[in-house]
Amino acid sequence: MKRLFLLITLMATTFVAGAQKSTLNCTFNGLENGMHIIVSQAQGGRLVPTDTLTPDTKGRIKLERNSAEPILLAMNLTKNNSPYIHVIMAPRENISLTVNYMPAINLLDITSSKGSANMELYMKFTNLVKNSYLDERHPTIENDLASLLSENSSVLMSAFLVTYFEKAFEQYAPLYKKIRDALIGDWPNNEFVQHLDSRLRTVLVPGMEAPDIVLADRDGNMRRLSDLRGKVVLIDFWASWCRPCRMENPNVVRLYQQYHDQGFEIFSVSLDNNRDAWLKAIADDHLDWPNHVSDLRGWSSAGGKLYGIQSIPSTVLVDPDGNILARNLRGQELENKLKELFDK
């Protein structure tokens, strides 16, 4: 479980007028004599210890907080290398948890949760992780965790738990987006939601809206990618000096001729810096579509930078709603995708 919760200090608590009380009742089973519970609260980007609680003879503790916003707590034991559990307490919630201490695998295992959708999701998620740890043959843990979060994308805890995938962010960016989109309306100032939003601004993957490109065409007129909404659009990053680009051009021409009448357009962004070479390549390769743009700045092209282009040829396929369908389809892969879209 070491990969879990890479961002446990992200959620700061802000106390404002209108704060409401929330209560946590937690029963710990299996504690050793003399163990206490340390409670830390996320404040100002770090975990700050706030309480040391002594369980009663039945292992019970009670914690109260007053806040107008959900707060993140971390609880661990007074022993070296103690495991943690994490709790989101929302205003006016009365949460009841039962936790088993499992020293053999150094785990605090939540076995029962009531009164909080956040903690119900946390329990299910951590149980999947625990079961995977106990059964090394479990081959689908990543898929199971992602499916659980996808099904519960509107639960605030999902914005915290999805950081399990932080090291594989690009692969799981669509999941980040689904959770961000489900939560940002209700929790625009929540630091976990803001983190997801910030991360999503650094990468463009299928499912995301394609950023608009506005560049001059061959005649100096400004053309916008967004003007092609309603069409399937291939954004083709290329240059006259790029041999692989020129070798791919006949295939692009053929597909344009085959699917243009069904609503297929090409928006060609040249990374040339020589206008004459750019125009000659368009003519020589019979790239007979109107949407050719370039600022003639080579690798400093504004369009290339906007899409993070580091090598060419590079393509982005955009659906009629302006969302990215796929990246870097060429040759047979591009043909197969267009056939899937148009030959229904």
C-alpha cells in the first residue's frame, strides 16, 4: 500500500463562519496495551498532529470537528512505523467506523463504516488493495480500483483515492477527468479537486477537449480548429523537411478523399520555418484541403507547443464535439479508426 495516498497533505482545512459540527466514533480492535491514537489534520499543505486519544476499555474513541468544509484526517498508532487510515469528515456527518489492527501485515483495516459515503468508498478501496496484497495472484487490481472510482466519481473521497495512480497519470488521465468533472461544480475550491484540474491541464489525452488552434493559413487569413466543429478532424502536425511525414502523406490524401464527403476534415499544422518549402510540399504531395496553417516558427510553433508536440509526424483525431478521440494514429491504425467511425 506504499503507493497509496501520495498527496495526503494536499487538503488544507479552512475554518470560516457557518462551521458545522461533525462526529467520528471509531472502535479499534486488536490494539496492544498502552497504544494511543494520533490524529493529524491537513492544514496549509501538511499534516499537523492535533490530538492523541486514549481508547476506552472497548477500544473506542470519539472525535469532533467544526468546519464549513470537508476536512481530511489521518490516524495512526503510537508505535514506530505505524500504518495510517484516512478520514474525510464533512459538516454535519456522524461517522461510525470499526477498525482492526493487523500487525502481521502492518495494517489498520476498516471492517465497518456507517454515516459517510466518503468512508464507505475508502473502505471498499482499501479492502481491494489489502486483498491484492494478500493474494499476489490477483491480476486485475488496477482495473478493479479504477472501476470502483469511476462508479463513485461524484464522491469527494475519489479525488483523494485516485492519487493511487499518480505515477501512471497519463494512462489514467480519463479517470482523473471523470472525477474532476463530477466534483468541480460542488467543490471548486477543494484542494484535491484543484489538483486533478491542474494535472489535467498538463496533458492531452482521449476524452479531453481539444484546445483551439488559431494560426494563419497560406494566404495570411486566420483559421480556427474550432470552426470545424461538427466534423471528424485529423490535426496533422508535419513539415516539408520531415521525410516520415512526406511518406505518410499519400495515405492521408487517400483517406481524405475517401471520407471527406462523410464529414472528415484535416487541419494541417506545419512546423516549417521556410514558407516556400511549405507551399511547395503542399502542392507536390497534393494536400488538397484548405486548412493548412503555420506560424513558420519550426519547433517553436504555437500549435505544436499547445499540443506538446516533440516529434513529427504526430496526429490528433478530434470528434464532432471537439473532444480528442485518439493520438498518433497513422497508416493502418488511422484507416481502421476512420472505418469504425464512418462505415457503420
